[in-house]
Amino acid sequence: MKIVLLGAPGAGKGTHATRLSDDYGIPHISTGDIFRANLKNGTPLGLKAKSYMDQGLLVPDELTVDLVLDRLKQPDCEKGYILDGFPRNLSQAEALTKALAEENDEIDYAIHLMVDDDVIVRRMAGRRVCTGCGASYNTNGLMPKDGHHCDRCGAEVVQRADDAPETVLKRLAVYHEQTEPIAAYYRALGKEAQIDGTLPKDEAYAHITALFGD
Ligand code: AMP
């Protein structure tokens, strides 16, 4: 099962991707997590990506597309994967479709989590993320049990630098301009499934898994 998760920053992509990965045994591939891991390890890719990420801008396609397409060739992707944060613009979406078509393959579902901007801005102010596995938490009552360490992997839970309010507004603008058009692209391919991302987490997740008919 090959899934693309679409939606604004903070729409719940990471949360649902983590759960889908656990439940269906397929990898959760988050380009944001890959860039952040590179940044943490001081790799050349991380250093190049940093200035774009800090400003809430997209990292250029030259640094992003091959990275993802190579990742999809790894053996753990044979049964499928969940893409979170990729594709992020039309040229990335087209590159993905083309690379899959070369293998007679295609994305099965483009799951579009719909959340209005005012809800996003409120959510992002409280968002905290695990530095180990990327799990999401929120100060509005959804923090880890001990307040600081991830319930899943035990790593520290922090606020992301690019979740600062000014950067969130920039990321939202970039989302509407460059990423939102991808929803229409997948709709035209008959792949888009719209999910109300403001529903309680478990309810939204149930709508997602109902798409798979199992
Ligand atoms: P995310 O964790 O998905 O919100 O991504 C954090 C940041 O990483 C974004 O604001 C971008 O700077 C960068 N990024 C993540 N995925 C992509 C992508 N597919 N294309 C370009 N930049 C990306």
C-alpha cells in the first residue's frame, strides 16, 4: 500500500503516518524528519537544507527528489510506504508519478487532511515533537506521560525551531501556494481522499483506515 499524506503543516500528517506505519508494518518516510536528522548530524545535506527550513521555505527539488526516490528503492519499501511531507510541489508529484510508472507502479491513496488555517496556527503554537522518532505531542493536553520524554521511544520532546509563529505563517503561505495544488493533481488521477483533520484523532484515523476496506 503506497500512501501520500497531504495537508498543511500541523494538519496531523505525522501523527497519522506514525500510527499507519505501526498498524500496517510499512515505513513512514518524512522528508522533514530526514532533513532534521541530517541537520542534527551536521551532514552537507543538512547544512544546505538548514537555511531553507529556518525560513519556512521549501528545500530545492535537486536536494529532495532523488533523496526520496532512492529511499523508495530500499527493501523495506517493497510492501509499501507512507510519504509524509513529499511531494510538496507539482514538480515533485510529477517526478514521483514518473518514477513509479517506470516500475509499472502508482500511488494508491493521496490522503488529504483538511484543516483551516486558524486551527493550524493554534495547533502549531502548542506542538511539541519527539527528537527520536518524530512523534507529535501538544501542550493542549496531549503531552507525553512524564511531560518531557516520548511515550513511544523515550527521547526528548521539544518545540521545533520552525514552529515559531512567524515561521508557521510563512510555511502556511508556502503550503497554499506550492503544495495545495497537488491535491487537485491527485484528484484528477482519482487518488485523493479528503479527511476532516479537525475530527478527534481516533475518529479521523478510523476514516482513513476505512478507505482501505479492511
Ligand atoms: P515538515 O517536517 O514536513 O514540516 O518539513 C519541515 C521543513 O523541511 C519544510 O518547511 C521544508 O523546509 C523542508 N521540507 C520537508 N519536506 C520537503 C519537500 N518535500 N520539499 C522541500 N522541502 C521540504
